[in-house]
Amino acid sequence: MKTFHDFKVLDNKGKEINLAIYKGKKVLVVNTASECGYTPQYAPMQQLHEKYKDKNLAVIAFPSNDFGAQEPGTNDQIATFCQKNYGVTFPVMSKIIVKGKDAHPLYHWLTEKCQNGLMDSEVKWNFQKYLIDENGKLVDMAPHNEDPLSERIVNWVKKNNF
């Protein structure tokens, strides 16, 4: 069965990134949008990144225009927006599709139990979060309205890291 580490994605400059670089780290994967009511979640995502980046956590944003056309910008515009408005220093990848038959293969893996071995889920809105363990296995999903600094997510980050 595939793991998170078996996938490749494009960063916001179009460079291919092999997700195997995250072996040994927990990863919080979030589909994002710049014009969403949940866009302020970039701030706690950045806080999580700053606090735990040296303790084996990676936060990765995957911009998507799938919900209400709330991410209309180019990859450069999105990256500039994130940095200017929220001081984002974690990776913001190229815009992708996260739902339906045209979804990026990573999102098929995240949402289909037959691929991830854990659960089926539907990406229901921007800022849905997927929790990936150090071995690249999906361990949980948090809905769009759950704060990235929720007790559940922070406890997961801290588990076995301290």
C-alpha cells in the first residue's frame, strides 16, 4: 500500500517535490484558499509550524480553487498573499484539485480507504486537515472548522516527540 512518501507534488514555482523528504516527520496537510472565511487559519498554521518545525512537524498547504472559486490567484499571487498577510514560511505548493475524479493523486490517497488503509473521507471545504505520521501513513482527518491549534491536533503533534 502506498504512503504519503510515495507521492510527488509541485511547489509554487513548479518544481517537483518528492514527499519522501518528509520521512521521519509528522505532516499536517491542509487544502487552502485565500478568499475563504477560514483563511485566517493560516495564522495558527504558521504558529504550529514555528513551534514544532524543529520537533519533526511539517505543515504543508495545498491551495485549491474547488470551493466557491475562493482561490482564483496564480501560484505566485497565492505565495505572496500568504507571506504578506500571515508571514507564512511553511511550504505552499502549486494550486491543485482536491475533490472529484480530477483530484490530484495525493488527494485520492488521502480520501480513499482502499488507497490509504484507514478511512474514506470527502474534502468538504477549504482548510480540511489530514494528519500523516512519520512513516507516511494517514492517521486522522480534522474538518475545516477545527483550529490548527486545537487540543487534538497539538496533542497528536506532541505525542512521541517530547
